[in-house]
Amino acid sequence: MSYKKGHQYITVISDSKGGRVLEVGKDRTLSATEELLEKTFTNQQLDEMKVRLWRIMEIF
């Protein structure tokens, strides 16, 4: 998502099932994404997401 004509980007974490935005960050970088994930989710939730993503990647 860009805003204004300068094409500056943001990072958005959203709930795909609920259709709501959970958190928004200023940049579109790995460090900005990591900060948002750590701010939004507990370590247990992040570990559960990693397991789910790993299972998805095994299919491919």
C-alpha cells in the first residue's frame, strides 16, 4: 500500500478471517515486520504461526 505521490510504503498486519487491521507500521522492511509481529503477538502465538507456515510450505 502506498500513500501520497512519493510511494512510501507501510506494513499491515491483518486478521484475514475477521477482515480487520491489527497493526500498521511505517516501513516495508524486515525489521519493521519483525517489530510489528513482536508487538502484536505473544511468543506462543508466533511459534504456532511458524508451525502452520512450515506445514503449508511442506506441501510445495
